[in-house]
Amino acid sequence: MTVKDDARGFGIDIGGTGMKAAVVDLTNGALLTERHRIDTPQPATPEAMAEVVRELVEFHGWGGPVGCAFPAVVRHGIVGSAANIDDSWLDVDADRIFTEALDRHDEDGVVMLNDADAAGLAEMRFGVGRGRGGVVMMLTFGTGIGSGLFVDGTLVPNTELGHLELDGHVAEHRAAASAKKREDLSWAAWAERVERYLRHLERLFSPDLFIVGGGASKKADRWLDDVRIDTEIVPAELLNNAGIVGAAIRAAGLH
């Protein structure tokens, strides 16, 4: 699909504490509106979150397709895991629930995708992954570790590589940014854990490039130089906007 000069898209980034949305310029990935944020409802049930999606869309007056980046495995619109979200989401057709909340037909409805996959789509189209071939891995270090895997620019969805077992532990329990805070680790001590995790991924996937995003990427100067691996590793460019931009890309059918 070719993007027209005036092409716009709409993305929503759903997180554990906040749901953020904006209109996106699909020619360059810039936000055309300020991000509007609404607290994620607690409990974060499908019905409660569908209402927030409706409010975000109405706030921006958006009438076209909507993309939603979501912290779970999403297969054909159906939520396939609930590791970091409310258990009530498991096996729910999120595309349908959110589309019905907007009173839309499918062609102008909601398209869901994993949040790390969305961030990766944004970086591969508009950020540091642009034009890169081979195996590229987008990793988001936050509450957990999200992953987006690309082979010659094509997304392999729902990899969930933060859930790999490493040294008898779930990797994200040791190397996510939340582990640094929870255990009061120094940047250097946490970087050692990240390096161990990335070396494990190197052995499994032989990647050409790691892109690191999530909250920890905003302070990459504090720890990234301490991670010594064989693969090129760079901080993400789009930072907090990546989920919104990637969701808009997916909704517009540009993936």
C-alpha cells in the first residue's frame, strides 16, 4: 500500500497505568496531535477499557480505522495470553469488543496487536530500523520485556521472548527495568543481567541488530555502554510514541 502525502492514521497505546492516543502522520511517523492520556481503569476489564477507547477516539474526533497496541499476545484480534494484564482478557475477541464500543463496521473498526510488535513496526518504518534487512529484534525493557522480531523487514508476531527461561528464571523477572527498581540494582549490575539475556538471544537467533526501547531506553547513556555483546545494539528513536505510531501503521494496513 502506498502512503499518500496527506495520509493520517490513529493509534492507541494501552499500558498498565495509562491509555494514550494520537493522530499520526503516516509519511514520517510524527504525531499530528498531542498525546491524550486516560488512566487505565482498575480493574482493567474488557468492558471498562472499551469505554476508554471510545473516549480517546471521540476526543480526537477520529472516524477512520483505529490501531491498538496491547500488552499481550494477540492472534487475529483474540487475546491469547494474560501474563501482564487482567485475567478476564484471556481468549477475548478484542477487535470485536472495541469495534462495537465505537459503533463501527469492521473496515473502520479496531485492529489490535502486541505492544512490542507495534513499537517494532514504528522503528522499522520510521526509526533506527528503517532500511535494515536480516534479523532485527526490538526489545522493550519496562515492567516486563517485550519483543518484536523482524526478518528482512517482515514482522514475526507475538514472540514474547521476555518469557524465555534463563538460569532457572523467567528472563524478564531478572532483566526487565522493573527488576532494577524492585531489587535496587545499580545501572552496572542491571546491565550485566541485560547482557546475559542478550547473549542468550544471540545464541538462539543470531540477530543482526538489537533495538532497545521501553522506559529504560530513555536513560540508555547510563547503561548501554556496559552491555558488551557481538551484535550491534542501538536505542530506539521514537521512545514513548512508538506504540501509538506502530498501532497506526497496522490500522492503515502498512505493515
